Amino acid sequence: MRRILLIVAMLLLATAPAMATVTVRAIQSQPNNALGQYTTADRDCKALDINYTCSAGEEVRAFALEVTLDNGFYFSDITNYKRGESNSVSPGYGIFPGSFRTALNPTDINWQDPNYRPVASQNDPDGAGTGLGTQKVILEMGSLYVGDGNKPSSAGTLCRLWVDPNRTCTPADCNMTLSVNTLRGGVVDPNGNTITPTIVNGKFRFPKRFPCWSPYKTQYNEWLSIWEPNCWAGPCWSSAWPYQCLGDADGKVETLNKYRCYTSDYTKLMQCWGRKATLLRAGMGADGNTLCADFDHKSETLNKYRCYTSDYTKMMLCWGKKETSLRQFNPPCPRSTD
């Protein structure tokens, strides 16, 4: 217990800066090529890892950091963080001062308490308006160990933050800002000296219209590869509609019965039939035009036809049905707010 109280006190110290080579960065899943496409092997693009590197033999005892988003995006969860004392089997920064004070019983410590996490409370100094569900989180993470063999690693992931898009249906990129929290001491060494780290900031790339996360990641790759037709993107885009992936190529109802998939959808499918994306691009127009008849969001055959037999099958399943009959399909067509 004495060791824990010592670490908590050290996190609040801010003395003379120490010379060190420490880098802290936020990393989103990186696209696998210059086009910005994500592969199915990439993790969910809503995840943002906070990583650190000590490249010249330095040791960091604690991190106090701030991560901020803009344009209505917000933090929904935090995962992948160490809990408790660092050891050779599970090294890391698992001491969270504010959360330790409020969530744990010091005479009977349960590191797995779900309330024990590295996000500072809104009730703490400068914590108002921060935390999960907001656009800013303050992270407090320290290490506690006995013996050099139990030190945290010289590089690793502090935690993973999960980001949700804004709900205004306004297409926007998300800018991320990472910084030290000086009120809590920033980054400190084992002697309580502050370290001035290199902060790697950048844009947290978020899709403007089409979701790149599960279960739509593969479709997102296809969407990027054929010039991002708006009609694939879901109801948060002005020219989009919620039943395109089921066979609704024109985004309209037909006849007095208000069928979602009917003769005009069939006409669009025939205009697209047996054609590659390169032949369709010139006629895309504002909403993707004939590419809106690519219902399965895949190419078919060795010729890579965008509209072919599986698209026809999808449209037939939708044929002559009203919206009430189509709402049973799960997952629904991709939407920018899923």
C-alpha cells in the first residue's frame, strides 16, 4: 500500500524537465495502400491506440495525457489497458490515481473492478466536460513494480480509445489532438522529474459517408475502389437511401403500392449489367448512377463485372415489397452512423 501511495504522490509532482527521448503517439488503423483502403485484417477503424516509445534507455514512471476530438466525434469506450502492478509476465502502466481513490478498497484491492480505469473523473480538477461520451478524455497511468525485471517495457500501448461519429449526418473528418496534462504532472520519470515527450499528432481519418468498421469493412474497400458512389452510403447522405443494398437502385417507391424494388430498379440493373467499374465511371453522376445497381457491393466473374447475377438475385428478393417487409433484413444496408 505504501508503494501505491508513493506512486500516486509522484504523479502530482512537476519538477525540472528531464532530458529524455520519449515519444507518445495516437495511431489509428493504417490503410494498406495509397488509396486509403482498409483490409479485413485491419482492426476496427474506430479504434485509436495511445502508444509510447522510450528509445534511449529512459524510464517513464507515469503518463498524464489529454486526447481531444472535434467535429462532433466522441469517445465511447476505453480498452486494452494494463491493470495493477507491473511484472515480467504482464508489464505496463496499471496504476490510475483518480480511479484508485474512488473505485478500489485499499485494504482489499480488486484490480478487475470495472470502475477502475485510466480515464480521469469529471469531478476532478479540470475534468468537467471530459470523459467517455465526450470529445475529450484525460488519461492518468502510472507504474508500480519491485525489481528491474518487472519494469514496464520500453515501448507499448497504453490503451485503446474507441471513437464514435457525430450524429448530425454532416460529413466531416475528425481531427485528433494529443497533449500532456500539465496539471497532473505530464510525463514523469522515477524521480518525479517531468519529461518533455515528442507528441505525434495527426488527423484521425474517419469515413465521411460509408462506415469502415465491422461488419462493413470489406464493402468499405469496394466503395473506395470504385470512386465512392453516394448511393451506397446510407441515409445520412443527402442522395442516399436505406435499401440500396437490398435491390433499390433508384431510391424511390413505385406504383400505388409503394414497392421499393420494381421496374425502374430493374432498368438501372440492366444499364449496369456485365460492365466493369471503369466503363461505368463516366456515367456516375452525382449519386453513382448505374453503380447504384451494384447491390452486393462486389465484383463478379474474372471480368469483375459490377452488376451481375448476385445483384439480380438480391433485387428479386426485394421485388414487389414495401418497406415494412424489408426492415427485417439484418444487418441493414450500410449507414454512416452505424
